[in-house]
Amino acid sequence: MKHVAPNSLDSLFRPQSVAILGASDDGNRISGRPVRYLLEGGFKGPIYPVNPNRETVQGLKAYPSLAAVPEVPDIVLIAVPAGLTELAVSECIEKGVRGAVIFSAGYAESGEEGLAIQERISTIARAGGLRLLGPNCLGIFNPQIGFYGTFTQSLDKEMPKPGPLGIISQSGAYGSHIAYLARRRGIGINYWITTGNEADVDIAECLEWMAAQPDIKVIMAYVEGVRDGARFRAALELAQRNRKPIIMMKVGRSEVGAKAASSHTASLAGSDAIYDALFRQYGVHRATTTEEQIDVAYACARGIFPQGNKLGVVTLSGGAGVLISDAAERHGLDVAPMPLAAQKKLKELLPFASVENPVDTTAQALNDMNLLAKNLEVILDEGGYDALIGFFSTVPNTRTLSGPLKKAIADGCSRFPDRLIALSMVGDDDVVRSYEESGFLVFEDSDRAILALSALTRFIQAFDRAAVAPFVAVAEPLTGEALSEHAAKALLGKAGIPFLGERLVTDAEEAAAAAEAIGYPVVMKIVSPDIEHKTEIGGVLIGLADRAAAAEGFATLMERAARRRPDAMIEGVLVAPMAKKGVETIIGVSSDPVFGPAVMFGLGGVHVEVLKDVTFRLAPFGREEALRMIDEIRGRSLLSGVRGALPSDVEALADVLVRISHFAAAHSEDVETIDLNPVLVLPKGEGVVALDALVVPRRGT
């Protein structure tokens, strides 16, 4: 029998034959449920229960061993105790099996001894070309072919219907939970997988596989941690390029890890901030609740994404219109007013209505449903809205008005199949389903509807900007020795980072001459690879206004360094011009242990020290991403010019962010952190200048 290559997950997701080791005749037991589900699900291929103690299992012929099975099954479900798993994996390899699922627990999650067993199993599997799912997982299913390689009890009542959704979860219980909720919400599932301890198959590979499948429109994922950062990032990029939305539940918002206190950037770059940056970069929606995750997936499954953020609102209640407008503002949707000509048409239809947007038809529309249909048609035709939400409360559930209302809404929207229409309404399940079958999204809570619509607008923006990461040239590795400010600036200057015209001097006479050449006033700073925070020893002097002050300043700095840091190697003193006025910002790089270098940007001073008003991106990235970083800062308006100040050179700032991201990517193996603080953004057209630089090489490089 032909098998897929060992690095493919096709044999796990689309098997044509299944064997179950330890299969039980009791369909309610963990080892019996997969057999029962395969039978109830209508799996068309051969099912081979392996149980040496029985002639049959749930009406199927049983086999005493895997070796006795008459063919090589595509996948083996291993439902034996942990102590027998090692032997079972070896039997799979001897048989020539290419994919196996291990249900049992008692491995890495249970301590050192379990970890050792798991590592032995993983080594055996890799050597034999066997792909392993688990251990300690709930398995995998594909309703399209009736394949249920799982023992989850969530299938006891009803099997899921095929549909546009793919689900990946590191937690079996949570994966079952969201699959059940998705089914209740009417979202069909084509693929579902839980990865457990990830001895082999991990979350990144599953994401990569699903992102490439043409029969998946939307992916839901639950993640506790990522092992292969590069592959995870590549999978997100593939999904973005293939226009497949990902709704991610990433748990474990950790506190800042213990990192080098020498770097300001590192102190702000907790692992959760890096995940947030990654998700923003690739357009992943990070859900904060299960309800939100289901809502957004439900909206995505329709396959219609608003091209912009303009929202039309029609309601039977003025109060509901206010609530929706407030929610729209919170979630970044624009409840723009109707054009005046369209308002005039609506006013002629319903004289007592409020027609600006939200359009409040009042109960008047219920007297003549044709008026409601015409209102909707005008709003969609002339309003210029990318999506529309209608608030109809409990009217759809009434005995006398339900049918006419549904017809009026359908008639009013019939000419606009490309427009996403959400309805906030309350109705029995059959009523809700009837509206959904007519192409509408239905939410009881209008705020949940607005959040979902907002998520869809961000998805389309992410899809439209999808691009391959920019090329990064190979760089000469650093030696691993500490760098002074002067050396750090020389290194970064070659990468295109702009600095002031500074001079390194080694005696008072040189200092005076340098100050004369640069022009007064000047700044003077001690230079040492061993003194990272110069201000702590009084190692910075500013505003030196003449030759004598410069010479005296040199002596002062050298004396302070000798007294406060007698152990430090002193290279000399930097003499620099006083910088022009500008907006202070901070740019930095920290090295995440999973995802590599991440670039930080924020406004300086109180904005970074107290408000933590910073954002991150993984390196490298292009100019558009840099501009998005700048726009995310809460204090962004300071760069636009406030209280008479000129607008700042944001374009030049974006260029610096791109350059530092390329430098960081090129030095991902040998640089731990970088700080450019402060970075002055000068008025538009005058550029950017970094006043200080710190580069901390990675130890051992």
C-alpha cells in the first residue's frame, strides 16, 4: 500500500484504514469509544480492533496482534496503558505503519521518569519513520470521511457535521469543548486535532498543514506554548498568504521573564508581549474568552469579509442604536452618517424615523414590512457601508411577525450578497437556524456581534498586506565581548542607524579641540564597555559651552569613573553636539527564546517608564509594518504635532525601525539586546537621530 512521506500529516488526517491497539468491546470505555465512533460515523475503510483476548470487538473481527492484521493500516490508535506503549510503537514500526495516536497519560506531564519514557518513544518513532500524535492527547477526527480517532465523550450525543472549520488544540479537554460549542453554533468541522505532549507532531506543524488545505476557511487554535518558533511563525505567514483567518486562544500570560537588567528593552519584553506582537504581525485574532473565539469563528465561516470598517445600523429601538454605536467605537468600526440624499429617501419612506445612522425605524416599520425592506435596500445601496447590523429584539420569535419580518429583511438585502449582514435578535433555535440558512449572522448580544464584525475587518486588512519577509543579508558575527557606546554606534551606524557626529578623545587637549571643531555647546560622556548606565556614576555632562569647560569636563569624567568604577576599562570620552529639539522615542531589540529577535518601539520618558506605552514586532519586517507599529502607540498624536509643534518625521522613523529589524535578524545568533534610547524624531523632512546606543552580545558567542 502506498504511504505518504513521513513528514506529511495526511496519513493522520485522511487515513483509509485504522487499527486500534487494546480495543475494548465496551463502547463506553476509553479503548472502546474509538471503535464505536468509527462505526457510528460511517468510516468506509477497514477497521482492525487488536485484542488478544477476544474473537470479536463490537461486532468486528479482532486480531491477536498488530502483526496479524492483514494489511498495513494507515493509522494506529494506541489505547494501551503507558507501560505498554513503547512496545506498541515498536510493533507499529515493524508493521510499516506511518502514523499513530497515543491516548494514554503518564509521560512528560508526570515528571522526570515519564519524560524519559516519552523521549525513548519519540526516538524509536523518529528512527522508524513513524509520525506520533500525543501522548496524553484526545486524538483526531475528520467528519468528511467518518474518521474518529478519539475517545472524547463530546461525540456521545451527536457527530459533528463537515464544514469550513479546522480546530487545533494542545489541550484535549478544551479542544473537545470548543468543537462541541462550534457544533451547537452550527459551524461544521472538517478537521480536529489535539496534540497533547507533542512528542512528535506539534501545534506549528498542524497549523502549517491546515493553512494549506483548500477545504478549510477558518482555523481555531488553543495554545499553551510553542516549541518551534520559526515553524509556528511560518505557519501563520502561510495562513495569512492563503487568506485563512486564525482565531487563537493563547493562555499563560506570564510575567516578565528573568532577563539581563542591563537592557531597558528586555525589561519590557515579557513572553506574552511577544505573542501579542506575533499575532498583530500576521493578523491572528487573539480571543480572550471562549465565547469570543466561537463568535469570531462563526462570523468567519460565512466567508464574507468587509472591505472596510464602515458600519450601517438599522434598529427598532433608539436605545439599541446608541449601544451599538458605543460598541462600534470601542471596537474600531465607523458608524458614518448616511449621505444626505439617502437620508432624504429614508425620511420620505418613514417620516418619524431617525435616518442619519443608526437608522431608527421605530415600531412604525412593523406596520408595513415593505417599508423596512426598502429602508434596508437604500442603506445598503447608497450608504457606502461595508457591513450592516440590524437590531430586532424578540420580534423574529413572535408568532404573527416572524415570517413577514424575515421576508422583509431578506428582500431588502437580496441585491447585496457580498455584504455581511448581522442581526441582533432573540429567537428559538429553529428560528435562528432559518435566518442563518438565509445567509445572516445571528447574535443575541449586539456587542458580541460588533466585536466579531470588527475582527473580520482586521482579517481582511491582514490578508491584503500579506507579504514574504524581507531578505536579510548574512552579517559578520560578533565576538561576544562587551561593547562600549562608541563601538555600538560604529556597528549600528554601518547598518544605517543615524547618530550625531561624535568624536572619541583620550585626553583633555583632544577634548577641547574636538569641542571647538563640533561647536558649542557640547555633550561629553565616559566611554567604557563595562559601564552600561553612565548616568549612575555621573558619567554624562551636558551644555559645556567653551574650551576650558570641555577640558575640565574630560578630567571630571575620568576622575568619576576611576572613583566609582575602578575596575572598568576606559576607552576615553565621547564629545558630541547638543541635539536639536524633537520627540523622544525608544527603539530596542530583545531576543525571545522561542521566536528570536523582537523589535520594540515606544515614546520616551513617562510613556515608557510609567505607562509602558510600547509595541513589538518580530524581526525582520518591512516599512508598512513599521508604520503600523508607530500608529499603535497610545501617544501617537505627539508625533503628529500638538500645541503648535511641527509634525515629526515619521517616515524616517519607520526607516530606522526597518533597519534595526534587519540588523537584529542578521545577528539573531549573537546579539541578546539592543537599546537606542533616546531616539529623537525631528520635524518632518529633518530625519531621526539616536543619542545613545547599547548592544549586549549573547554570552558564549
